[in-house]
Amino acid sequence: MKDAWSSDEVRKAEEPLIAAGEPLMARAAYALAQTVLREVGARPADGRAPGYRPGRPSGTRLRGSLGSDGLPGRARARARRMAGSRGDVRGAQALLLVGPGNNGGDTLFAGAHLARRGMRVTAVLASTRAHEDGLAAFRVAGGKVLTLADIRVPSVVRSALESDVILDGLVGVGARGALRPPAGGLVRTLAEARETAGERWPYTVAVDIPSGIGVDDGVVLGPVLPADRTVTFGALKPGLLLPPAAHLAGEVELIDVGFPPVSGSEGWGAIWGVTTGRHAMAGTDPAAGRVRRVEPADVAALWPTPSPHDHKYTRGVVGVIAGTTTYPGAAVLATSGAVLAGPGMVRYLGPEAVGSRVLLERPEVVVTGGRVQSWVLGPGVPAVDPEAGPDGDGQARRIFGALAAVTGVLSEDVTGGKMPAVIDAGALTMLEHRLPAWAVLTPHAGELAELLQGLGHDVDRAAVEAQPLHWVRTAHQATGATVLLKGAITVVAGPGDAYAQADAPAWTATAGAGDVLAGILGTLLAGRSADVVEDETLAARLAAVAVLVHGRAAARASAGGPVAALEIARAVPAVVAELLRD
Ligand SMILES: NC(=O)C1=CN([C@@H]2O[C@H](COP(=O)(O)OP(=O)(O)OC[C@H]3O[C@@H](n4cnc5c(N)ncnc54)[C@H](O)[C@@H]3O)[C@@H](O)[C@H]2O)[C@@H](O)CC1
Ligand SMILES: Nc1ncnc2c1ncn2[C@@H]1O[C@H](COP(=O)(O)OP(=O)(O)O)[C@@H](O)[C@H]1O
Ligand SMILES: [K+]
């Protein structure tokens, strides 16, 4: 599990370490410089750093821990390797964008390392203030210092285009709001120049965060220079995991500067004396949990893996109400996703003609009613038209019945107990009662905007995409349900922690992929139905696991090319097997 720390949390972690005289900035700057030396040293003969591809997906890679001398272990090993190819970086050019705070300080100290290794390094100070010791060290090492006030933006752009690498050290966790002038104007112009330059633009490294992103909520309120790599210190920040900001961070490299290790809420509680697992944090709601990302290594502990004592009914039965005679494909895709994620059984409820098509693809599906341990409601079922009333071959009527069980309107004697559910597509327009956290809404941005409009919020698709965490949390609070907002980075929030998953290739944006996801999640909820009802934070975690498995299945089926939704479902068993084995 990857955990992001809010800017306040980072400060609280730094305070005692700084008070104890730990050289945090020296470690940060050293590791940053090693990264730059590695990237510049590996550049091809044409002078461009490798790996720059506009729009390539972001990922997160963790660095090694600190060595006994307080320096990051792997970075040290790299430094020795670099010594053999020292000439590689000599004469290469670096441009530093330097702000007034410690983020600028990190950048100046890193620039001093680069200059000592023979690089030609220029720092552009965006403010009248700069980190004094950093500036002194940079000057002593032979770095050239310019101020934005003296040289003006067009000359910085020219200098950028002549450089091999740019370091963005304007603001870090001390940032508040969009970048203000003159830094804002500089970054806007550089971002435009990058668009024009394409592949000719130098390798760009963001120091701690890309300056201008919302550190704690991932919003992008103004200009940001997209980075190829972000070297972040101590802990990940929510804005490096959350859309839209995470799309601007490139590859994220986490440098251990000596913060205490944290794994999950327990470790966190131990550090801060918090025992509830809930804590003031990132994002917009101080009562909400942290921002996290489920990783492949987390899946085995959460996946409902059968034991020798199980039979099909103990493993969980998924009930799918999806598809109509007009949209039969969604029924095939949702049941396929459910079956191939490995439940005890899948029941399908719907028009006979659709059931027959489901059976052609998946003969394992049972097309009669009966007890289920989770519902998958709505894929391929049209939105309810208030004028015309329920329709869709009786699917809306069936969904209203299932929702009555999920919301607790029907007595448990009738329903057989509390019932988790995936509520997708047309079923999102049929919500009449408050939902439990073990009901998971799975809208895309347009559907979430419509849902929120129905709840009285003035919001459209673009607004949801601009502030996904905020609106997902708002929808959770308004409905009670766990909410999963689908996208290139899928955001999930329920009671407690939120999750931001970036597992799928862009080819996944294809009709029917969401239906498969609904089926996979249905199987997870059925397999762990008792647990999700017991622990109201579990549905969000399982939803994040479903997104991870779905994304990896899409990547496997795509193999870098186009992918059809049914092929995503077909790739699920191999992906799950691999995740359970590792
Ligand atoms: N505290 C420490 O010892 C360490 C801090 N570290 C670095 O220090 C950074 C935090 O440093 P600071 O707290 O000094 O803050 P920053 O350097 O992130 O930024 C604060 C400065 O930027 C200005 N600023 C804030 N918002 C702005 C905006 N929207 N537009 C333009 N200017 C804006 C502020 O007026 C202030 O002068 C981290 O991100 C990290 O890079 C690292 O060196 C690790 C150790
Ligand atoms: N740019 C993208 N990159 C990766 N995955 C994406 C992207 N856009 C959408 N997705 C994923 O594709 C799926 C599309 O689902 P959805 O919009 O519900 O389509 P449908 O209703 O046709 O099944 C979701 O899992 C979503 O997270
Ligand atoms: K920065």
C-alpha cells in the first residue's frame, strides 16, 4: 500500500528530525542530484535525456532506504557507478527554477552537486528571496545565478531550450493556491514552449512536487510545468496520486530522508498517538482519511481465496441484473467479469432472450432467482425516465427490488441479510434511499455529475474532473455509499481512507470495460460479504483491488495495443493467479 502524507503531516514529521539536527535538506538535495546525474548521464548522443515521451503514463517507484551514513543506499551505489562515466555529464546544461523557500533550497544544493560534477548550471531566482545557504553553496560550486526580474521570461525559455535538464524548484509543500506572478507567468510560458518543442524539450524534474499542483487534493488551479520525473522527499503527497495533478508528475521517485516508516493506519497511529485510524488529513474534508494506493502485493490479503472447506454457497453468489434486449452485451460482460473473478456462483436476472446470450458466453451462469451475497445492478440498463416510468424489459423493476434489499427497506427475513452491491449505469438513477457503505456506486465523471446535480449540487462533468476527490467524497457523504469514480486514475472514497488507482492503459477507455469492472467487484463483495458489512471501510479497499485487477487484466489483454472489453474479463484469471502467487 502506498500512503500519501498531507503537507501538514510532512511538516509534523520533519519538526522533530530538524530539531534533532538531521540533515534533511542535504539528503534531499544529494538524492535529487544523483537522479539528475543518472538521467543526464544516460542521455543519447543527440544530447536529449532518455525516456521523454509526451503523455506517457505516470508510475511510482520507491527508492532504497538510508545507509549508515544517512545517505540513500541505492543512490550511493549509483554514484560509484557514475564515477566510471564521469565525462558523460561534463558540459551538460541544467536550468534551475528556484523559489523563495526550502524547495528552492533543495534545488540550489542539488545544483551545487551538479556543478561540482562538471555540469553548467544556471539558477533563475523567481523571487527576491532565496534560501541563503543554498545560494551560497551554489555560487561556491560555480553555478550561475540570474534573477527573473533582470532577465525576463523569453530569455528563460531560450535558456530552457538549450538545456539538457530542468529542475522545477519553485514551490513544494509550502505552496498555497495557484502559482502567483511572476512564477506563474514563467511557468505558463515554459509549459507553452514545451508543447511547441515536443521531443526537443529537456528532461524535466519536479523537486518534491510539480510547482503549482494542489499538494493535498491534486487540483490544478493554474499553470504547471509537466515533469518527466518527480523526486519527492520523505513521503508521497496526495497530489502525486490524485488526478488531475498526478498526470503532471511523470514517474514519481520517493526518497527516504529519514521519516519514520509507516505502513497503514496502525503505523500512523503509533507515530501520532492516533488510535482510531482516522486522522485530519489531505484533501478537502478534515474528518476523512488519507489518500492511498493499493499495490499488487496487497491483493492476496484481500482477495476471497477459497479453502478446502468451502463449497459454492460459502464462497459467495453474485446476482447480476444487467442488460436489456436493446443492450444485451452489458449482461454478457458483467457476468463474464463476475464469473472469471472466481465466485461460488453467478445468477443472472433479466429478459429470457438476454439470459440466453449470457449462457452462450458463460454456461456456468444460473438464470433463475435465489439467494445471493452481492448484487451487480445496472450495467446496460437505461436511466429511468421520470416521464415514462420504469421500463427496460422489467430490469428497472428488478433493480428497484434489489435496491430495497440493499438499503434495508426490505426486512432481512426477506432479503436473507445485509446485502453489498455494485450500483452502476442506469441503476445510479434509481436511488431513493440512503445507502450503506457496502453499496458501491461506480459512475464515470458524467454520471457522477448527474448524480450530484440530482442531489442539488451545481456541478458538471468538467468540474468533477477538475476536483475528483472532493466530488467523490461529497457523493459519499450525500448518499452514504462508497463511491468509485472511473477514469484513467480511478478514485474511490467511503468512510475513512480514499484510494487513487492508476493501473489501466488508456486502451481501457472502451465501451463495456466498466461492465466488466462491475462484475469483478461483485465477486469480491460476494466473497467477503460478511466482512464488508462488519467493517464499513472495507468496501473501498475491495473496490480499489477490483480496479487494480481490472487495470492489470486490461494491460495484459492489450499488450500495448487495442483491447476489447470481453478480453479484459478473459485475462482476469491469469492476473489473479499471478497476484496470489507473488
Ligand atoms: N523543512 C525541511 O527541512 C525540509 C524541506 N524540504 C523541502 O522544503 C519544501 C518546503 O519548503 P517551505 O516550507 O519553505 O515551502 P516552499 O519552498 O514549498 O514554498 C514556500 C514559499 O513559496 C511561496 N509560495 C507559496 N505559495 C505560492 C504560490 N502559489 N505562488 C508563488 N509562491 C508561493 C511562499 O511565499 C514561500 O516563500 C519541501 O517541499 C521540500 O522541497 C526538504 O528539503 C526536506 C527537508
Ligand atoms: N484514459 C483512460 N485510461 C485508462 N483507463 C480508463 C481511461 N478512461 C476510462 N478508463 C477506464 O475504462 C473503463 C470505462 O468504463 P465506463 O466508462 O463505465 O464504460 P462502459 O460503461 O462502456 O463500460 C473504466 O474502468 C475506466 O476506469
Ligand atoms: K517544486
